[in-house]
Amino acid sequence: METEQWTQRSFDFALPASRFPSLLERLRGTPARLDERTRGVPRERLTAVQPGRWSAQENLGHLLDLEPLWLRRTEQYFAAEHELVPADLSNRATTDANHNARSIDYLLSGFRAARIALVRRLANADDTIVTRTATHPRLKRELRLIDLVEFVAEHDDHHLAVIGALTR
């Protein structure tokens, strides 16, 4: 089964604020799920590139590349900013990073450290911050912090599914 393109996804963002702790657990678990999907997979399979697609390892690197964006946007909610910083939709950081030349351990440990920092910051959000809104630049709609966290969790799962398909 082909995975849908991320930019074609639509979102409802209707979760109650009470689901925020569950979403944090989902984010906290992504490093372990990435480790599970990639440990023991031969390097040749992790770095195999298909035309027009990223390798499994490049997908993992992409997740690492986006952690500063997620943290920056989180900080914007804490600062009560009204518009979120845009993502680089060309994914230049991932394209330029040459993640296939890196070790899988480097990428996994880097992602784990960055994700721990993000989850720690998010864990400090009170109900006011969890429900605070800001405009998402690509979606052109108001998102609460809980919606952004759901967006990140869905993005993680999207790339985990791609990695799983590429490493089977």
C-alpha cells in the first residue's frame, strides 16, 4: 500500500485538551519506535534510494531536521505569538544533509536528544498554553498547541510508516 503524501493530508484538530498528556506520550515514544524500525536492518537497506524518494535513513534524518522547527513553534505558543514560523517546504536541510553518509546511531541519538528537549518543554504547558492559538502558515488556520502536537505526532507516524515499508 502506498503511503499518502504528507502535504496532501487534511486534519480535523478536534481533540479535547485533556488528550494532551496522551499526545506527549506518543511524542516521547517516537525515538524508541525509530530504534525498533531500524536496529539490525542492514545499512544497504537503510540507505537504499528509490527515484524521487528518500531512503529509510533519510526519512529518519528528516525527522531530526524538523525538531528545531517543532521546538521553535512550541516556544511561540509559550510567548503568545500569533503566527507560527513557516517550515521550509523544499526540505532543503534534509536534501543537503547527506543523512545516508551518517551512522544510524548518530541519527537515532541525535533525534532522541532533540525529542527529549521538545517533550520537556511541552510538559511545562498549562491548560492556557495547551489551548492557546496561533496561525499555521501552510494550513492557513488557527491551531492550538495541542493541535500542533497532534500534527507532529502524525508527521512522526507518517515517516515511521514510510521507514517501515522501506525496511521490510
